[in-house]
Amino acid sequence: MVKPLLSHHSRRSPPELPDLDQLVFTSRPRAARSASVHASLRQAAVENRNDHFQPFYSIRAVANHFHIPIATVSRIYQRLSAERLLRLVWGSKTLLEPTEAAKKKQARTVGIPIDLIRFTNSSDYRHSILNLQREIWKHRINEHLLFFEKSAEEILHICKRDHANGFDTLIWLLPDPSHRETLFRLHDRGICVICLGDRHISGLNDFYTISPRCTAGKILRKAILKI
């Protein structure tokens, strides 16, 4: 028999997904419940994917709703991730993967311009770059480190040479106001430049100020993953 699992308590679901109360499952013995929950969640994932990443049901909400252990739900989510329906981001919400056609249109490789002299001499700058790398890896985005030594204009030549090799987006960490002209020229060449810094540079649209409430991870999700 197929029936909806009714809830006596209201539970919030991501706005683009059906409420958990609307999911159906096949009534089976308790031992087979996880397979039924997997089938219901898989159907919800397949039917509600679109052209961008979007939040999926939280593991805790699913566990509470279907009355199964959190560890069981985690294993279900790992299976859905292996099927490329979900993306599990450490320390973040579980994401519903875009459709395969949409993925082909998204930038999955980015460049990170790095001032070589500053990277060598400043431990704070070096740690900031490494932390940004870790955030990028969490989101399964490939990156290229683009070092420049004498002038930021070197990045223009690097992009011109490597633009056809896959990346059309730059994440420029802690840009200096002296880089302003280079940033505009990159934009004019059709390259998306996302700046993360503590001093705003006038005229730049994709500039995000890093703060405890606006971390690099949140900025990446908003600017790259569009969630």
C-alpha cells in the first residue's frame, strides 16, 4: 500500500521542494524502511532539480519526519550523492544538484590571482589564500593559482593565454586599489571577477566585504553556486 507519511508537527522544507508531508513511501517492515525513504527522497530529487543549486531537506528533518536514525539518513544521502543528485558540503546545507544540462553551462574551474611577493612575505595573506582554497575544495570547484610578481596586469596575459582552457571566473582575494584598472580590463574581456576584501573598490559590482557574518564560504555559495 502506498500512502503519505503524515506529520503531527509542522516542519520547514526548502521553498522549492514539496513539504515532507507530501512525500509518499511504501509501508513496509521496519527493516526495509530506509530503502523506502531512499526511494522517496530520490524521486523528490529527480523531479525538482532545475538549472541551479538549491537547498535539499536537512538530514535531521528527514530523520525526525520518517522516525529513522540520523546515521541511516546520512547513508541515504551518501548514496544520493554517489548518484550525483545531491552535493554534500561540509559545514553547509545539503544541496540538490542542477540538471546535467545546466552543469555544462556553469563555471566549474576558477582562477585565484595571487601577489607572489605578498604571498611570500605576509603570513596573514598566505593563510587567507590557503583558507580560500579549502573553501573552494569544499564546493568541489577546481581552481588554478595565478601568481603575478611585478604587476597585476600580468593576470591579463595569463587569462588571455588560458581563457580557452576552461576558466572564465576569477576570485580575487584582498585586491589592492592599485589593481582597479586591471579589474576593469578583465571585466571588459568578459571574465567574471569576484573580489573578496576588506576595503571596497569603487565601480566594482562583484565586490564582497569579508566579515564574521559574511564569510568566504557564504560568498562562494552566493556568487558561484547561486544559492
